[in-house]
Amino acid sequence: MNIIALGPKDLLIASGFIFLAGGLSLALKLGIARRLFIAALRTVIQLTLLGFLLEGIFKLDSPLPVLLLLLFMTLVAGREAAARTKKRYAYLFLDTTLAMGISAFFVGAIVTQVVIGVKPWYHPQYVIPLLGMILGNALNGVSLALDSFLEYVLSRREEIELALVYGAERLEALRRPFRHAVRRGLIPIINAMSVAGIVSLPGMMTGQILAGTPPLQAVAYQILVMFMLAGAYALGAIGVVFLAGRKILGKELRLRREIFS
């Protein structure tokens, strides 16, 4: 494979696009130039540190560093999903982290161990990028679903409380907000799959082609990734809404308004 290496000079030229976006923000008074530059700086620092960390993990060839890194990534993803939710309640971070972790590790285990057949099972070259991809994408589905669910429940609490008064069970009382939230959470991946290969060339496929992988093989991996992400989106959205529903209604099956902050 003939890979064209990128050096500091190339990245410096590419940074011109950030300055272009920042300049347009200042000219149009959008008020996001500072946030844009901070985000760009964080991107450079975080990815550079990750690159050094991955090189070290690859050399160690041990399952413990891989698992520790995946655990850290899951905790950060859970925190980000919780931070993106407008409405907040007690143990929100726990619910988002559990939903992210269960969906990512379940889907990731099937993809790496059954579909691809990674050996050894913790092979960092496959396990870390694939799990990271699942966490990064499923985060959107989890946060969207949870935000929609909480907004629906709080805006129509009288309707839900009336259903409980008439003897509705938890799933029956929350059926409408549950469906509404999960549908909302799946919108990003459905949109991405709908335009893949027509409007956009997905990231993994593009990266593999640039690295010299035959196009059809890159396509096969991208299809696998899109289906993998659809499963993670669905599991994450359903999981976080289910966990939130249990917290909101509680064992006594009443709308616990006191847990919201």
C-alpha cells in the first residue's frame, strides 16, 4: 500500500480552514469563533495524546490497557450524553453510562468476535477503533432519545399521571413517550444510511481507500460499520429510555417530580 504521509507542514496548511471558519464567524458576528478555536485546539491535543497512547498499547499487546481505555471512553461518553440533555434528574449520568456501555460492548463483541473474528480477542488495532466508533456515534442517539423522552414526560405529565391513576402499568403509561424518544434517537443513523454512497462517502470507507484498501473491501467494511452503528443506536436509545422510565416512575408507579433538578 502506498500511503501518503502527512507532516506538520501539511496540518498547518489544513488549519487554514479553521481560520477561514473563524474569520467568517467574526465577520458575520456569529459569536462562535472562540468556541471553534478551542474545539480545534482540543482536537489537536486530544488526538495527538491518543496517538501516543495507542502506540504504547499496541506495543504492550495486553488486554488490561485495552479494557482500561475502553472503560475510560465509556465513562466520558456517558458524561457527554448526560451533559447534552436539557432536563436533568438524579442518577442521570449512571443511566447514560450504562446505556452507552451495554450497547457498545454488546454490539462491539459481536462484530469483533463473531463477524470479523479478531484474534486475540483484545487486538487493539480492531477493538479500540470499532468500540470508539460505536461510542462516539451512539452518543448522539442516546442523548437525543433521552432529551426527547424527558421533554415529552414533563410536558404531558398530567396525561401520564391520569393513566397511572386508572391502573396503567409502567410500560403502558410510558408507551407514547418511549416510542417518540426511540424514533427520534434513530433519526441520525437512518439519515446517514439513506445517503451513504450517494451524497456522502462515509469516514471509515474514505480512510481505508486513502490507505490503499481495494474499494470493494472498503465498501464491505463500511456496510458492516453502518449496520453495527444502527444496532448500537437502537440498543442505546431503548436502554437509556427504559432506565430513565424506571427512575421517573419508581417502584410505586408515580411520577417522581422531586428527582428533577
